[in-house]
Amino acid sequence: MAEAVLDEWEIALRVKTEELKKCQQEKNVTSCTQCEKLLLCELRDAYVKAVYDSMNKGTGGGFEF
């Protein structure tokens, strides 16, 4: 089975996901919500942006729920 080709946004998301997982392991938590720095965390903010960018493929816009 061939591996899917990743675009730049999916690659960036994978990088940020790994950085976030590493941080959680270092802090011995399973979720960012367990961390005291949750609301001020630049790493988590960058991860959220990478998730959004991977969803809209860089076309911009805002979060609309």
C-alpha cells in the first residue's frame, strides 16, 4: 500500500503534533488541559494554528462553529 503524499500543511501539523506530545511527556501529562501553562502556551497555540491551517490549506478565514 502506497503512503499518501503530504502537503506542506500536513507536514507542519505532524511536526507540531510531535512537539506537543514531547512537551506533554516531559511534563508527565496526557493532555494540555492538565498543564498549568495551558492558556499562555505558545507551543499549544502553534499546534492549534497548524491544525487549522491543515484544514483550510492556507486559505485563511476564521474559526466558525
